[in-house]
Amino acid sequence: GDSVTQMEGPVTLSEEAFLTINCTYTATGYPSLFWYVQYPGEGLQLLLKATKADDKGSNKGFEATYRKETTSFHLEKGSVQVSDSAVYFCALGRNTNAGKSTFGDGTTLTVKP
Amino acid sequence: DVKVTQSSRYLVKRTGEKVFLECVQDMDHENMFWYRQDPGLGLRLIYFSYDVKMKEKGDIPEGYSVSREKKERFSLILESASTNQTSMYLCASSPLGTGDTGELFFGEGSRLTVL
């Protein structure tokens, strides 16, 4: 079955540092890949997505590229801010009537001034 | 703007009580999901539904039931709450149509404490 393996956290960075959170997946077929973000006390919200191989998703300075050859979808940001402190979830999704998503365990990012 | 609304952000219940968590979406989505989130355990799927009156067990259905009488509403029921059901509960929905990707739309969560 599907699985998502996400870089373990927590991750602590200084403001303006470079961020990478690794994500690899195991899946059959052609799933879509997502990064969701959860700010303290809130639900998850979509950060970015990619629906096919070599697609790059981007939003708010974050980027991730769907790499089928390495089965990866690593999240990157060139310069993090304190406001980026949150929990980040990598996920795999399918558009079917039993389209359950598969989530990684989440990575807690803390950015210090 | 798309919206998933969970009826209560915070609830405190006693052991043995029956608890209803309500979720409503205004996007006409076919799929709806209930997850629980616990520290160190990530998101775990409790139940999901892909149509009115249809339901499927997720990974941890024990102690829970669900109801979907209308397309927009998906309720999670704890028949007899126990302390180990203290958790954050997240509702989500997703569309099912050509071009849809399986993206989930989440509510803000309901934090349940069972005493």
C-alpha cells in the first residue's frame, strides 16, 4: 500500500536560514503529492501540491518538486521567517471515491529570531 | 471561499458520556473524513464517507461511529467517551471529479477532553 516517510523533527532554525524537510513516498500509479501546514491551534491547510512527475508546487516562498525517479517531494524555502513556525505534513492523495490520503508523521519547525 | 466548519473548537466531557462532533462543508464535496491527531502519532483516519449514508472504517474506528444523512454534514459519535479519546479531532472533505487531485480541505479542529 501507500506510505509516506517524512524527515523526523523537530527542526529549529534561525530566521533567514535555508529550510529543507525531506519526504519520500511509496505508491503505485500516479498519486498527487501535497504539503500541508498546521499553525498552532488550527487545522491543516494546503501549502502546495503537485499532481504529476516533474511538477513543481510553490507558495509563500516554499517549493517542492515531484520526483518520480527518487520517489521524493522535499520541501524547501530559501529564507525562513518566525511566522513559518508550524507543523508540516507531507501527504499523498488520490482522486477516487475511496480516496484516502496517506500522511507523513509531520515535522515541527521552530524559527527563532 | 471554501469552508469546512466544525461545530465546537473545545469540548470537555465526562467518561461514559455520548459525544457528537459535527462537521459541515459548503463545497458540495463527495468525500468526507474524520481524523484524530495525537502528539507523536500524526494523523490517524477514524472513518470516511464517499456518499450520503455511505461510510467506511479507517485505521482506528474502535469506539467511534459516524453518520452522514446529508451530503454536507458528517458527524462523529463517541457512544461512551473514555479518557483515551482525549484528542484533537479534524474533519476534512475532498471533491471527486475530473481534474480533482485528492486535495483535502480541513476544518479548524475540535479539541476534546474526556475527564
